[in-house]
Amino acid sequence: MPKPAWKTYQEEAAALFCSLGMDASTSEVLEGARGKHEIDVAVRTRRAGIGQLWVVECKYWKRRVGKDRVLVLAEVVADLGADRGLLLSESGFQAGLFV
């Protein structure tokens, strides 16, 4: 049975970060201050000797990503104390999302 396209999208994103010398894993469950979060791609790297965690959400949707998904990602990043949150979208983002 072939792998779902969304899973391939996540794995390709992880491979990109790995090609840049970072560690990346898919579908990782991380414990935050307010609960557990399943992360599409968790990226770990070191900058100036300091460990960093990046949370990457991959949206392989037919429709554009809305503001609500961006706000959810921001909350997850804050809850985990992550250094960065990235949202990748195959179909783009709704108009007016970024000001």
C-alpha cells in the first residue's frame, strides 16, 4: 500500500532540514507545559553551542491555510518553549493572513 501524500510531504520536509545539517523527525509527540503535542516535523539543531527546537507543521491540503492554523502553531510553539515555528503549505495561505 503506498504511503499517503501528506506523510511523504512531512518526510520530504524532514529530509530538507537534515540536508542542512540539522536533526529532524516526523510525527514526534512532545510534552509541553499544558499537554502533549504531535508535531509533524521536530527539528533540532545547535547554534553557538545552544540547542534549539523548531516546530514545523506541514499542510498538504487542497485549500489554503487559514489564520486559525497559524494561531494554533503559535500556541504550540509557546507551550513547548520552542525556538521557532514554521508552517509549510502546499496550497498557500489565505489572503490577508500576513500583515
